[in-house]
Amino acid sequence: MAIQGFPNIYRLGATQSVALASAAGAGVSCVAFSTETYAVYVAWPGSPSSTGGVLIKVIDPTTAAVNSTTGTLIPSTIPHMTFQVTPGQKISAISADAATPVLRITELTK
């Protein structure tokens, strides 16, 4: 039974820590999401700047990893977001500048 008025309440699942490369490096991907995961909470510590942030991409096992010219920019002024995913997908990420942050990815289940 769904809780009325709170459609996006999830249980916290497994968390992964992924060390990102700078924009000059290669994108890295987390481990594939479990069979019950349809959303993930992504967070990273960082200091807000006009150029900082991370580039991310939700990928399937056959999709290329993100690089410094692809993916969605999440600026450092928004250090956490929730994304809809499908079981078996992964988050691929790379820093948008010279920083090398650690991305924390938590699987969310109903």
C-alpha cells in the first residue's frame, strides 16, 4: 500500500563510493544496480564553484562510459540528486574540472 501524499519514499539500499578522475582522465562506472533498484541517490562533497561539478550518465552494460564531452553536468552547487534507473544499469561519472571528488551512490528501493 502506497503512503498517500508521499509517492517518492524509498528504502536505503547498498551504497557505493566511486573515486572520479579529473576531466582530463577517463570516466568510471559503479557496480550494476540490483534487481530491486529503480532509483538511486547520488551525492558528492565539493566546494561550490562556477566550473565545478560532475558529468554523469546512466548506462547499460553495452553503453560507453561518460567522458569530458558527454553526460549531464550536475554543478557543484547541487551536490546531490535522485535519478530513475533500471536494474542492471550503472552510473558512469567524471569530474567536470581538475577536481577528483568521490561520488556516493545509494540504491533506493520501494
